[in-house]
Amino acid sequence: MSLKDIIGDSEVCRQIEALMDNRRLPHAVIFESRDSIKAKAAAKELAKISVCSSEGKRPCGKCINCIKAEKDIHPDIYKVKITDKKQAVGVGEIRELISDCYIKPNEASAKVYIISDKMTAEAQNALLKILEEPPQNVRFIITCESSTVVLKTVLSRSSLYKLSEDNKRAADELDKKAEELAVEIANVIPQNTEMPLLTTVSKLGKDKALAQKVLEKLSVYFSIALEEKFIPTGKQPPYIRELARVLRKKSLVSLIDVTAQAQKMLSQNCNMNLLATWYCAKIRQSRH
Ligand SMILES: [Zn+2]
């Protein structure tokens, strides 16, 4: 499994890969995700990258370091565990880690410490000292559900990567937001007002993925409204019925057309704010 498989083809993945290519991975990395399995999998993959002995792309998945890391038996990858019956990693465990990290790696060219359990404030303060002046070839990877549990001083010495949650959940969330905005726009079109139209349509300029979805939905709404105008069913949601009632057929056809044009402009990477302004003007023209 690659880092991309674990954390998705995201900006975070691209950032980490760019650092990897330049061999400039930071010595302290924090993976934040409500999905703790995902954060731990990302930590394991980064640990593997850190110990891999390939001169080419890392992790190679073939060298002895990669194989041992995959099996969780690499002697240079340490998982910091809570000792006794405590609730969090304490200062004792961190002190042990600190004295260990000055000892040369056993087999790889680097040592990795993974901390997935909550740390006490004292433990974090102890860790901070080593983060300020880390020994060479040592990497610390912290995973957490929320970076709010990490002290600001520790955060400032680390690179924080927020891993997105489940892709399907993110897609559902985007769809919900798009539907809300599309309905909002559909609602203001029949009102013969300027400002509300401008305000709602300009929200398209903020987010390309959202704009794409909103335009798709609006295109469907206008088509249904046109059908409703020819054969009224009265069964459509109020915003569709209102579009069908207030607008002429010609206006609805024009709206379908300008929405298709806007989608095309979006696919050609046009300026988002210009697109929103253009679309707003076209809606206004279509309305009359
Ligand atoms: Zn390898």
C-alpha cells in the first residue's frame, strides 16, 4: 500500500511526496485524523520511508528494511507505549525515548519513534527539548485525533498534516453544501432583485469543486422546471415550481444554455470570480 492509497490523492499527499523526493522530510511529523486507523497507517508508511535503504523511490517495498517495517519488526522503528496502567504517555517514557535516540540505529540509517497515545503535558515538554535539537537521522511521528491535544510549542516544532476523513463522507458533505447553494440560487432567480442574486451566485467563486457540483444541480433544476412548464405535475419541490411558474420557456432554455457554458468555462480553469460575475450577468439577462 502506498501513502496515496492510505491518505488519498490529496494536497497533503503531494506535499509529503515533494518533500520525500527532495529528501527533506521534517524530523517531526504529526498526522491528525479522526480516523485513527488511517493516521496510524500513514505513520507506518512514513516510518517505512524513513528506514528504506533504496537509492530510488522510497519506500521500495523490497529491501530488508521495508520488509521488516511492513511486518512491524524493524528494530529501528519504536512505538512508544504507555507503561503501567496510566491513561497517557508520561515523562518517564519520553525520557527513555530521548536517551535511546542518541544511540545509533541498529540496521537502518535512521530511527523512528511513533507516538500514537495521548501524552501528558510534562511528557510533551520533555519531548520538546529533543525536538528543538534533534539528533541526526531521527524522526518522530505523532498521530492524534485532534491537534488540540498537542502543545503549541510542540506543534511549532513539527509539521502538521491533517488527513481528510473518509472520502465518501467528504463527497457527501460537498454534495450537501452544493445542494444548499443550488437551491438558494434557484430560489432567488425568480425574484426580480439584484443584490440577493449577486450575493448567492458570488459564493460560486470560492470553491471550484463546489461550483462544479452546484452548476450540475442547477442544470438539472432548470431542465425539470422546463418540463414542469410543459406538463405541470405539481409534484416538484417549491423552488422548481416557482422557476416554472415565473420564468418563460425561453428564459429556462437560456438558463440551461448559460449553465452549460459556465461548466465549460470551469473545466477550462477560468478565473473563478470572473466566472461567478459572468454567470450572474447571464442569469439576469435570461430572466428578462
Ligand atoms: Zn525499501
